[in-house]
Amino acid sequence: MSNSEAILKIKDLKVYFDTDAGVVKSVDGVDLEIKKGTTLGLVGESGCGKSVTCLSIPRLIESPPGRIAGGEIIYKGKNLLELSEKDMQGIRGNDISMIFQEPMTSLNPVFTIGDQIQEVIMLHQHKTSAEARELTLRILKKVGIPSPEIRIDDYPHQMSGGMKQRVIIAMALSCSPDLLIADEPTTALDVTIQVQILDLMRSLQDELGMSILLVTHDLGVVASMASHVAIMYASKIVEYGPVEQIFSNPGHPYTLGLFTSIPVVGRGKRDLYVIPGNVPDPLAFPRGCKFWPRCVFAEDICRSQEPFLENIGEGHTAACHFRGKIDKHLWKEKTNTGSFLNISR
Amino acid sequence: MNNTLLEVRNLKKYFPITKGIFSKVIGHVKAVDNISFDIKEGETLGLVGESGCGKTTASRVILRLIESTGGEVSFNGDDVFSLKGEKLRQFRKNVQIIFQDPYSSLNPRLTVGNIIAEGIGAHKIATGAKKKEMVGELLEKVGLSAGYYNRYPHEFSGGQRQRIAIARALSLNPRLIICDEPVSALDVSIQAQILNLLAKLKKELNLSYLFITHDLSVVEHVSDRIATMYLGEIVEIADTEEFYSNPLHPYTVALFSANPSLDLAAKRKPIILKGDVPSAIEPPRGCRFHTRCPVAEGICRIEWPEPKDVSQGHMVRCHLVDKSNPKAPIGIS
Ligand SMILES: Nc1ncnc2c1ncn2[C@@H]1O[C@H](COP(=O)(O)OP(=O)(O)OP(=O)(O)O)[C@@H](O)[C@H]1O
Ligand code: SF4
Ligand SMILES: [Mg+2]
């Protein structure tokens, strides 16, 4: 598995926003890798920089105030940050598709869904409008819209949330992308609709072989969808690896904290672990490791030196000065919540 | 044995749908249709279900924020819908609510202190320095500093605002708090703080909660008993342990199966329900769930299933559950 080819490699990416209050370092040295045909789950709390990371891949960061301040985004061997705007447009339409976080705002209320999908198709592919309509019907059917011949002329408000999300997926798939970036695609949906959409994404992936970057704050969604996970905290990736590794043997204190702070069915009613303090203000990140003010293991070195992602296992990296030494056993001793980690049998 | 605090019997709320300039009523949204449950003193009842199934409407009717269409609610033995004067004032004090969105539920123009003190003043519990002291104590009880009195909601994070909302709810010394998705808008690490706080307060103050949520992991963590709601009806209710070890209604089972599990070993194939929740305007005949139910049979399309008590405290509404040998008609594979 480890030597399968990466479709996307992000190296030391920095995305900054110049605001009146100062420079917001929304993404500050992110490293990521997505292997071909697999799903990478990107997990982290609100404001940690997940959406900005996603938007920077197809270069959709609004500038100003935003700017890519450094790093590389290597897609199929090419650094996207060095492409001309024209070449980039070609990639956006044909190679990389994105599903945005606010599903209800990504459809235009004044056009029928059919018109909107056709427009995307005609913008990026040389098709007549009759051909585009034909293709639209096929895609709507593929994403499980019942009676697409009728629904194609619906306006967004005539559809339920789950239906709209299917339409958005249809639109993203209309160009058969090789990489789909899905930013919280099911967060606004009910659980029984969420499984429908996740199942749809999984089967389309099997069929089309696309790679997926899936942003979510739900570790359960990651478990059911992803082969790899990246845990993001305060504008950086703090742990990365195969999902089995991260779930059975988390190695970063933040990941350990996340796993022990969520209620898990069957764990009983004892208190949940609470990661002390709050997420730091991106205008005033702490020096050294950004997690130290909340970390139970922090020592002097953490307050002065920033740790970088380094190996702690096969394809498994963590950014912590004590990487490899901290594990669930030590966590249990330190916080008395280690038994919470027996989630994966 | 604890006393029953809240008793809800055959509660209904229909919203009329009108048309034309004379507002002719052409139908009804049956948002809540014949629901019954009890909450005992010191007990948490979890209410799970998807958006639009009537959870919030039910709580609003119970609080008398909107009028009921039928049925009864009694609180501490009193008929809530006929309460007047002092008794009604006491009821409004005794039953409080916390909402999902900690951003819109606090008045942005009032200071934190005034938000919390509002009820204390209105119910003439305390004034002046005594009132301020009470607010300070409440702030500390929910894990905030008493020094926040003169600050405004926008200066606080989502988790802190939810604490302010909890302090406000506690200010009148209630017996029952309706928690309407209180942690759904919060990040996981903040969610843990609030869940722990609610558990601590329940123990300290012997509070009861009606805990509304769509999250099956959260609801197990907080509840003593759980009810599943679908299209305005309660289709199953049981003690938490029984609910999780022996779910019977196909909809409950499907919800479990849809709940994203952290257990990688359990790579189960989720039960995928077809389509969307039907409209509550013309709910399906027979069992309301039959249009999405993977095991529905002929009778389900025609006859409305009566509630069946399959064991002590375990009620289920499904034709296919056999009362003498209760087994779920569908399993999680
Ligand atoms: N246009 C902008 N101008 C200034 N700051 C911005 C802008 N867009 C994003 N940010 C800041 O960048 C940081 C990361 O934001 P981002 O939207 O990537 O977070 P996220 O991880 O996607 O959070 P969520 O889970 O809430 O979606 C935040 O502090 C945010 O306020
Ligand atoms: S580097 Fe130090 S502060 Fe940061 S996570 Fe590791 S132990 Fe904690
Ligand atoms: Mg985001």
C-alpha cells in the first residue's frame, strides 16, 4: 500500500490572509498526500484551516485578502502553483472537482438544476446543448435521483436537502474528475440521508477510480470512508497515517484527546475527557508547538521549538517532540481515560 | 422510586395550511401526532429523530409556547394547559429550555449579567446586589468567571455562549430543562465540556432533562430512557440499555446502522433507507414508516400499528414485532 502512487502531494503549504487585525495564518506549513484511488479524511475542529486547505488546491483562494505564501501542491507530478491561470482552468474543469461546505448556497435558486449541470458540462467539454442534456440525465440517474426526466427541470427549492446534495455531487462528477475535494459534504444532512450520500460516493469511487479528499469533523465518517487520515490542528497537520493505525494507535496528544472526548456507544456514562483551554487565535499562535498550552505532556522544549511531522510507524507520522513515546498506555496513566481508546477491536 | 414529573398523553399539534385571501384551510401539517411519554424526577429522556420529525414542535407545545391541538400534559400533577396566574408563573420557572444555536439564542445587546439576571428580576427572586451575587454564582456554576458580568455575548466562543445559556436556564431553579440539540453546533472538544457540565448539574440539582438530539452516540451518553420519533410519532421507547441492546423498530435499527461508528472492525453494511422522509402534510397511510421500511409487508400499508408494550417500559409501534417473542424484524448485518 505504501508504495502506491500519490495523485496529490502538498508540501509545506502556507496560506495567509491579510486583515486589518494582522496576518491570519490559516494554513501554516501543511503536508498531505493522497494516494491514487483512495480517500483521505481531513479532520479537525472549526477554524483549524480545513476549508482554506481545500480551496487552495484548485487555487480558489480569494486574493486579496488571501495569498499562498509558500509551499508546493503537486498534482500528478505538476506543481499547480506554477501553472498559468489558463492551464489551471483546464484542471479545475476536468481533473479536480470540489463540493463546497455550504450545500444550500452552491446551487443558484433562479435556474433549474438541469440548466446548472448543463452549463458546467458545456463550459468544460465540447458538447452541444442536446448532448449536455443527455449527459445530465445520465449523471442524475447515476447519483440516484428518481425520475430524472422530471426532476431535471426542478428548481433547487423544490428539492430536499439530500436531493440537493445529490445534485451537487452530480455537478461535481459531470466532468469525471480524478480528484474530488468534498468539504463536509454531509454535515448538514440527517444520518439516514448521510449514509445514502456516503454510500453513493463510495460506489462512484469504486466505479470511476477517483481519489477523494474528504473533510469532516466526524471521526465515524472517517472510519467508514477513508483509507488514510490527517488530523489538523491550528493550521497544521499534527498526525497522518493509515486509518487503522490512527484509530488503534494514535500518537499525537491532540488526536488522543479527540478520541477520548467524544461519546462512543457502549462506553458508559463516565465523564468525557475535556481538552483543556481553547483553540488558539490564529492571529496569536503560541510559540513552539501550537498545542502546548493544552497538552498534558508539554515540557520546556515544546514551548520553544516547533515539532514537525516525523515517522512513528509504517506510513504514520506525528508532529510532537515526544512522538513514538506517547501512546494510549501513557495517555491512560496521565488522564485516566485510556480505556476510552478501546474502540477498535 | 422517583416521582413522575412530566406526563405527556396523546399530544397533538397540527399546523393548518391555508390558501387564498380567505385563508381557507386546505390541509394540516401533522407535526406532532399522538405522542405520549413520562419523565421522572432526576431522569433524562432522550428524544431522537431526524430533522422535521416534530421534536422541537413537541417541546414548544409542552412549554406552552404554542397551543396544542389535542392531548394532555401534566407537570408535577397539574394540567399544564389549564394553568393560570401564579401556577402558570411557577410552571414557567420550573421548565426551562436550552437551544441548539448558542449564537442566536442570546440577545446581543444585553450584557451577560443582564441576560442571566432577566428571569431573576422578572420573577422577583432577588434585586440589586443580591441579584448580582446570584448571577456571579451561576456563572461559576457553569464554569465561567463571575467577572464576565459586564461583557457581551459576541465576546465569547460557542461553548462559552452555551454555558451562558445554561446559566440563564438555571437562574430560576428549574426542575426540568428541555435541551434542544444543545451540542450539535459545537466542536467535539467543546461538546465534551458541555455534556460533562449538564451531567454534573443533573446530579447536583436533581434535574430532569428532555434531551433532543439526532446523535445516537450523544443520546446514549446522556439518557436514562430514549424515544425514537418519526414523522410526528414516537415509534419506540425504552430504557437506554434495552434500547441499545434490543432495538426493535426498523427505523430505530436503521438509525443505529446509519450512525457512523468508530469501530473499524465492524465494517458493516449500513441499512440504507430509500428516499427522504415523506411530507407530514399527507403522511403515508398505515404505518408512517412503510414507504422507507426495508421489511414492510401488506398490512403495514393499510393498518396503523398500535403501540405494543413488549417488556417493562419498552414500547414499539410495528406490525412485525411479535409481542410474545419480541425480535427486530430487521437486523444490522
Ligand atoms: N477570507 C478570509 N479572511 C480572513 N480570514 C480568513 C478568511 N477565510 C478564512 N479565514 C480564517 O482562516 C482560518 C481557517 O479557516 P477555515 O475556513 O479553513 O477553517 P475550517 O477548518 O474549514 O473550519 P470549519 O470546520 O468551521 O469549516 C480561520 O481562522 C478563518 O477565520
Ligand atoms: S510537542 Fe510537546 S506540547 Fe506539542 S503535542 Fe508534543 S508533548 Fe504536547
Ligand atoms: Mg470549513
